[in-house]
Amino acid sequence: MQMAQCSTALVVIAFLLVSLSMVLADQYIVGDIGWGEQGVDYNAWAASNTFYTGDVLIFHYDPTSHNVVVATGSDTFDNCVTHPNLGIYTTANDELHLNDPGTYYFICEFQCGVDDMKMMVTVNN
């Protein structure tokens, strides 16, 4: 009987830990005012924040002139290459979950080469 109680307690503790990590996750509106706003240095904005797994980036923008492309790596990011990619988002209210540690590269397909509209984010454990 005690073995069953231990198993149940472990399941409850695991559930609470997962729930706590979801509560502790932060949400960030990219650039504080939105993606595609004039005069925002998105790389400086990203560098001024510390991101962790579970955090969420929220991209607000005008869908007639912007989108969000997740670049495949630093080369495609540096050169504003949008194909291949890890995803293209066009809803103007995109929530991108940072589920894994590492470096993420975001570019605007329409403004990357013109206005250098791109952002690199490092996600910590």
C-alpha cells in the first residue's frame, strides 16, 4: 500500500513542477511595442532580455508589410534568406514558444534586406 502512495505522491509532485514551470514562463512582446515598428533595434532589444525555455515571444505587426520567418541558422539569418526555413508566421499576432535552449533567428521576409529587420535570440535552460 505504501508503494502506491509513493507513486501517487511522485505523480503529484511532477505535475506541480510542470505547472510551476509554465507559470514561471515569461511572455515578451517583441520590441516592447511590436515587430516592424520604426526605430527599433530588435537585436539590442533581444540582448537586453534573458530568455529561458518555456518563454513566449509575441510578434504584433501589420500583416500587409511584415511576417515572421524562423531562419535555419546564422548564414541564412545574416543573408536574409527565407527558404528553407523553420516556419513562416503571418497572423500578425504570433506566439512563438521557446521550447528548447539554443539560438533562434527571426527575420521579416519583406524588410530584412531593406531595413535589416531581424533578431537573434539566445534561450537558456
